[in-house]
Amino acid sequence: MSFKLGRMKQSLMLAATSTIFAAGLINPAVAAPQDFVGTWVNKNPNTNSITRFVIQPTGSDTLKIQVFGKCHPSDCDWGSTSIVTYGVNVQDPSGHYATGSYNKGFANSLLALSYAGEEVMLQNFTQFLDNSDRQNYYSREYFKRQPQIGIPRPFPLPLPLSIPSR
């Protein structure tokens, strides 16, 4: 009798574990394309490449990126372009990866982004179009999310105390 009870407990435990595992596969806790949204700052303050970028939603499932490159005396604004997000396969809605492209007239830049929590790896492939004989190049930089700074709300002023008159 105790052998049957032990087998029954083992079967129930296996069924429960399988159910929990299957639920995790169906509804995994992964990043969504919206996780890219925010301001990202280069972890290398001495970069000669992209210093920061801002990703904003432009619709329910679409995003745009605005890139800033190293210039003197202030960073150059590359403008905004749309980005496309990707999962690792056709069933993966995570959107951990994204691409976007810029045509700056003298050069094309293809950006490939990889999201990893509080860090984004940005790969930049630049092709020169201006017959300047400059070598096309590749760069890889890492960015951290810039914390959002909220505007503090003023505390309500205390109500004046009324002093009873005599």
C-alpha cells in the first residue's frame, strides 16, 4: 500500500512540475520591444562615436531612434529613424534585437542593437558614399540606461493654525 502511495505522490509531483514548466514556455518572462524605450548613454565617456541615443514609441508596436554622435563643441544630432525589432526565432516575441539605418548623405550607417536588461550593445556599420577614399568601418559600443529624473512635487503647505481669540 505504501509503495502505491509513493508512486502516486511521485506521479502527481511529476505532473505538477511538467505543468509549471509548460506554462513557463507558453508565457515566458522576457523583454518586449518597449523595453528599448528610454535614453541610453555610452558607457565609454571618451568615445569618438555615438555618445547617446533615445528610443521612443511611435505607435503600438513601432519605435524610433534618435542618435547623437561625438562632435565638437556639442554632440551632432543624426535625427530620427524607425527601428525594427527581432526575436531569436519566429515564435519569440521578445524583441531583444533591433536594426535601424541612417543615410547621412556622405555615408550610410546601419545600426544593430542588442538589449540585455540595463545594457544595450550597439553595432554601427558605416559605408562612405562621398568618394573620399575613407575606409568603411564597424564599431561596437555599450550603453546604459539613463535614469529618468522626475520633477519633485512640492509638499502641501500646512494649514495655518487658528488661535482662538480671547
